[in-house]
Amino acid sequence: MKILLLSVRDDEKPAIQQWQERHPDIQLTSVEDELHPNTVEKVRGFDGIVIQQRSTVEASMYPQLHDMGIKQITTRTAGFETIDLEAARANDLQVSNVPAYSPRSVAELALAHTMRLIRKLELFDERSAEQDFRWGGLQASEIHSLTIGIIGAGRIGGTAAQLFHALGAKVIAFDTKPNHKLDDILTFKSFEEVLQEADVISLHVDLNPTSEKLIDAHALSLMKPTAYLINECRGPVVDTPALIDALQEKRLAGAALDTLPHEEKFFNVDLRGQDLPDEDLIKLRALDNVILTPHVGFYTNIAVQNMVDISLDDTVALINGEKCDHVVS
């Protein structure tokens, strides 16, 4: 069996090598290229492919993959919006993802972002950089005195809730399908109630038609002016211009964003000495009450290993016609 991994980063190679050593009968080949019309010929001769696509898989790819004998597309990410599921289905291609590579990796970043915001560390850093070591006006809050609102209490949101609860915070949550196994650490409430009552809102929802711009101008208007917004899920879940307005007008205390719309243009890209390609990014960077990280919630040793292991295990299962729990098509 021969499997091609596309868009492989250097930090993934040790994990790929470890999987290869456990499966010496399977031939793995890694390339840095994404799957596009000018690279699709690299797939010829392989039995399966694993991608990590930042841009859309073009429509012409699906019949070509089918003609090459490929039966699946596995993405070693949770998100799969770059793949056209209908086009895949029409060409007998099963699509699978890695929905839970490491819930703690994202949940811990939500906690870290929250602690950084409530302790005003960004503002202290700015003062210190200017040799201003006064603390006046930057009184912090203690985590156990706050109410944390979780939007999307699934694997990641539930893990975040556990971390916040362990530190003594009151945790409330909204989910369209409440998991009442979490009732001992949080209280489920309506979407509006969570927005109105929480001191910190942490977003952990999938990106789908019902979650796009879930946090819009109206949702932001329900939040306390002293509240913080944490987005560790997907950029389009938040109406970014509306968020910028709320932050600029001090209708919100601050935000920590690990993901933004159109982030493929700038996140994980070296833009030193260049003009930034996104107006919203420019505005957010100008605000002193915003923390930006370049979609690194997944970027831990355990998460990267899991993304490689699960995606390759699933690819083998799909090639062999075996059951795969992570098929999304």
C-alpha cells in the first residue's frame, strides 16, 4: 500500500516517521505541495492521500482522483470546508477528518488566553516595552470570581469547561445538544443567557451554515461591556467588523482570537516588512485590548502526533474497505 501525504510541514515529519516505523509494510511519501491542478499528477500511482489543505480543492480534482483509482480524501484537520463533499460523493470519494486530535490543546489555549486577558498582561507588556512600570488602572480579576460562558460544549468546549471549573470559576454553557454528563461542572442555559451572564465567552463550535457569524452585532450587544470574547474555533463564527466596532467603542473589554476569516492569506506566513493583506487584521492589531495568535490551538506535540496517526489509520481503513468512524461524507 502506498499513501501520499500532501502539505507536510517539517514539524510533522517526526510523527510521520514514527507511524511509518510501526507500519513498515506501508509506503509513505511526503510532499510540501497542496492538492491543485498543477500538483495532482503527484497522486498517480498511490492508493490513498492525506491532505492538510488551506485553500479549496478545485472541482477538477475530484474526477481526476477517481480516474487515478483513489477512493478517499483524508484531511488531518478537524475542518473540512476546503473539500466539496457533493463533488467527492459524485466521484465515489469518501472524506474523513480528525475531529478530536487533542481537545486539551485548544482548551488549554482558551484558558491561557483568558488568563492573559483578565490579568491585563498585554497592557503590562506594552507599558514595560516603553519602560513604564506603573500598574495604575490595570487591576486584574481572579478566575474563581468570574463566570465563564462556553458556546459549544462538545469535546473541546467540554474540556475547556473542566479546566475553568477546576480553577474555581462558575461555568455556564450553550449547546444545541447539551451533554448532561457535564452537569456536575457546568449549567446549560440559552444562548442569550450565556451571552448576558458570562464575564468570558469562549467559542468552541464547528463551522457550518448555522454557526457562521453566530457572534454578530446583536450577540455582541448582549454581552457585558466588561466581558471578553475568546475564539479558538473558526474565524467566520464571528462577525469581525462588528467585533471591531464593539472593541473600538469599548462595548467589550477585549478579545483573544486564534482564528480569523481569510486567515490563509496571513497566518503562518512571514510578512515582515510587507503591507498586511487584510483590513480587519490591520484594525485588530491596532487595538490594545486584542490578543492575536496565528491559529496555533492545534499546535502541540500531542495534537500534531494525533493528527498524523488518526489520519493515516483512517486512510488505511478506507483503502481496505473497513469501518472508519471519522467519515464526514
